[in-house]
Amino acid sequence: MARTECVSACASMPLSKAPADMTLDELAQEKWKREDNLDHLQAKAEVLRRESQSQLNARVSQKRNARYMLWSAIAAAVSAAVLRWPRLSRPTRQRPALT
């Protein structure tokens, strides 16, 4: 009878989340367990996976920002060139011939 009580009590206990579904705070709590514990190792691996994914996302963002900076520098150079040489930006008026 004691075994039946244990099985029913254990069945009502919530299972721990998968490491991919845990928040960083929950992963930090799991990392406080013993180093040879499976939960500790899974939490450590999940934190490393998230760090790697964040670094890859940052690399893509940096490339995108570099492209925007390049195009904005080109646009600024073209704008400066147009403003520097007004004859290129505005048509000149024909002066009447002096007779």
C-alpha cells in the first residue's frame, strides 16, 4: 500500500522543464547543483548554446549595420559633392546675348 501512495504522489509532482524551456534564472539554479549531476550538465550546455546563438545573432546584426553605414557614407559623399558643385546640381540659365 505504501508503494501505491508513492506512485500517486510522484505522479502528481510536476516534472522539471526541459533546459531549452527554462529561463536564465532557472538555469542558474540548476548550475548550483553538483557538477556530476545531469541537471547541472544540461543547464551548463544550454547556457553555452544560448551564448553561441546570441553571438551568431550579433554577428549578423553587425554585418547589417556595417552595410547601412557604408550606404549612408556613400549617400553623404554624393550629397556633399552635389552641394559643393552647384553647377552640377542646378542647370545654368542662358544669358541673353549682348548686341
